[in-house]
Amino acid sequence: MKLTKKRYLIGFMGIVAVLAVVRAEFPRIAESRTSTSSPASISSSSAGAIAPADSLAEPKPISYQTKKHKIYSVPSFKACFPDTQSVQLAAAMKWGVKRVKNREDAEKRKSELVYVGANPYVHIDKLYSSIPYLVPRAAVLLQDVGQAFFDSLYVKGIALHRPIVTSVLRTEADVTKLRRHNGNATENSCHLYGTTFDICYNRYETVQDPDGPARRAVRNDSLKYVLCEVLRDMREQGRCYIKYEVKQGCFHMTVR
């Protein structure tokens, strides 16, 4: 009986000695295994590794980039927007509708045309020699120009403005009347095909709450430089032809 107890004692002491060695070699084994459901005690790493102590602190707020983009404009208006009447007319005849004779004819052709008078990104000026309709391809281009202009103003920290469209679809009767006092109006105008519109570069509509405080004034030149950047990008993407019209104060644009 005493021999058996002695063997048990020797075995117990041997186990204690082994555990002491293990603890000395691997001290983390003796650390507390108690776990909680707190998210702070669990790493969010996709690899499932234990997070270092620094990462368990309260997360710091994200610092967003507040630096505004600069206005670069374009090197030369005439060089960047040189597309002549003949170039734009070829595209107009390819993508446009059959020439519209008069307003009555236009009423019958609305199944081929899109109304652009309610576009939220551009302001349609009071039209005397045209009507606010374009072929779908050109209507999409106009909306994309206006939306890109909004985006560019926003990232540059400039108050929002809408470009002003001064001419859209013209009937043959409109062109005949226009040519009496506008020497640049051609008999076979691109505007006859619903593919072409003019955007004014020296006037813009400020976007603001009519009942709210007045928005900060922005120079028309600054807005023109931003618009030029947008139009240059559209042209370089192969989406349109553009002519910089000096006398008319507009960009003459035809979808392609």
C-alpha cells in the first residue's frame, strides 16, 4: 500500500515538473482563456489573426480629402473646338431625322424626337427660332454635358450653375426667318436634323433656393473655363463635334 502511494506521489511530482517546464517555455499558455462577446476583443481582420493592442482602441474618425480641384480650362478655344459646318453637317445627316418643314410638321415628328425642355442640368433659354427637341442620341449628350458640368463645379468648390442652351431644333421656316438677320445661319443648318444645340458660354443660371440666402457670385469666365474642360473631354471621347462661335457667344455642338 505504501509502495503504491509512493508511486502516485512520484508520478504527480513528475507531472508538476513537466508543467513547470512547459509554462517556462510557453508563458502565454498560462494566460486567461476567458473570452467575451465584445467586438473590441476580436480582430476584424479577414485572416482571423489576433489584433494588436493598438487596434483595440476607439476607432479614429476618417479624414476625407477636402482639397478642391483646380480650374485648368483649355489652351485655346479655337484650337480645341475647331469642327466646321461641313464636318458637323455630315454627322447631323447621319444621326438626325428628316428635315422638319415647320412647327406643324414638328408636331407630327415627336415620335422621333425627345423633349429636352425639362432637363434638370441645363436651362433652355427662351427660344424664338427653334424648339426644345433633339434625337435621343443628342438628348443623352446634352444631359451628360450638364451633369458633368455639375460634377466638375462641385469638386472645384464652385457654386452650382446650369449652362444655358440658346438654340435646339430648327424648322426650315425657322432657318429662312433667321437668315434674314443672322449671317452665320446657313440654309442647310445642322439644327434642322435634331442633332445639334448651342450652349452659351458667357451666361449661366445660378442654382439656388429662391427663398434662401443669395449664392456667392461667380465670374462667368470661371464658369466658362470649367465648361470648356467638360466639352473638351466629351469631344475627345468621340461623342460630339464642337465649334467655338465667337460672334454668337456659344459652343455649336453636334452629336456623333
